[in-house]
Amino acid sequence: MSGGVAATRGKQLNLKRYKLTDAPGSAGRAVLDFLLPKRCLCCDTLVSSGDGLCPTCWHSMPFIEKPVCYRLGTPFAYDVGEEAWSPRAIAAPPEFERLRSVALYEGAAQNLVLALKFAGRRELAGPMGRWMTGAGREFLSKDSLIVPVPLHWLRLLSRRFNQSAVLAQVIARECGGVYEPELLKRRKRTRQQVGLSARERQKNVRSAFSVDKNRAELLNGRHIVLIDDVMTTGSTVTACTKTLKAAGAASVDVLTFALADPSHDSGANTAMP
Ligand SMILES: [Zn+2]
């Protein structure tokens, strides 16, 4: 999608649907809001109210809107029906049922992903998670198990938190689903995916994941929503999906904040875990 089209789509969004307000009940937060001027989530521009984006960042946010491919969530140029599959999905159907993402991995969306993951800006998880809840509303329910893509514990030590887990926590709270951060484990410390080809990525993550034996019965016949911050080639979520289904999950849908545009290599490799 071109920047111009993305900007137009951003303008067309129903702003009320995505109104960003923080979790209620924090008196401290209310005091801070009063004392500190509010700033755009992406840049330093002052904004008038709430946790949101300034007009410039809003318009550079490449939101994905319907119509999309039923399986891969990639945008269609024109409407071809509610459950239409893209040629890519027909040629190689994914392991998971559906993928939905808030935005393409470029512009303001890319900045938010990188800020959450590498700059430790944990406060972004609230608004990003609420956007994701909107993007995944067709499959999120209170019966869903919300499972983040895990980090290896050594990487968790250096990053301090798993960006997918903090997003999953917000999504579970918003949709009433069950947050299950301990279900899926990363047992192998995989190489950084940066610079690897699709085939190398698949090899890199093969057998990297396992299901916690003590929690495996939770999976039986359940609907899983797998959460990650960004989807690039899909090798990570495919490996997780295979592991979850082999352990008894009935179905797996995937929800990410950003989706690397499959039609061009947008430098998404820079953000892979
Ligand atoms: Zn801004």
C-alpha cells in the first residue's frame, strides 16, 4: 500500500472506535496526567487529550482495513467477498486459521513496534493492545486462550519484558479471554532472525517451542489466539501454531500489531526477535 493510500485510510477511520484511554482507577495516573503535558505516542509533539497520536503520526499510520484476505489478513485492493482468500493463501495455506494485524509494518506503526521492543517503552502496550483488540474482534472472545509468542529466558533478562506478553495481557483484559503466558515455552535460544532468508528462518525456529507439560490439559479442544508484535515471514508463528495444535489446541488464530507487507521487503527484518 502506498503512503498516500495509507494516509487516506487513516483519515477515513472512525476515530471514536480507536479512542485511546488508559485503564481506569489509577489516582496516581490522573495526577500525572494533570501535571505532565500529554505527548504523541510516536513523536514528542504535544497532543490535546488522552494517549494518542498527533495528526501527522495518525496520518502516517498504515492501518489495515477490510477487505482483507480471510486467512492472511493482507489488504485487498477491492472487495471480493467476506471470506475470500488471496492468491498467496490459496497457493500456500497457513498453519493458523486467520491472521489479523492493526497496520502494515512501516511509518508510525514501525516506530511503535521498535519503541516497545528495543526502547523498553512498556507504556505503549496499553494503546497498542487496544488497537489489536479491535483488529482481532472477529475471533477474540472470553473463551479464547490468549498466548504470547515467548522469549527465551536469557533474552528476557536482557530485554526486561516480553513485548508480546505485555500486549497479550492488555488484549486478554479487553476481550475477557484467558491470559496464558506460561503455556508456550521457547526452549531453544534461536539466532537473531535478522538477515536470514525465509528458509533459514524456518530452520532457525523449528523445534524451538514446546508446551508446558503442567499446563498442557488447558489446551485440549480450545481456541488459541497467538499474540506477537510483528509478523514478517511467519516462520515464528507457524512454528508456535504447529506446537499448539500438536498438543491438542482445536484452532489457532494469530493477532499481531504490525504486518510486513508481503509485496515488498520493507526492512521488517530489523525488528525480528
Ligand atoms: Zn506524532
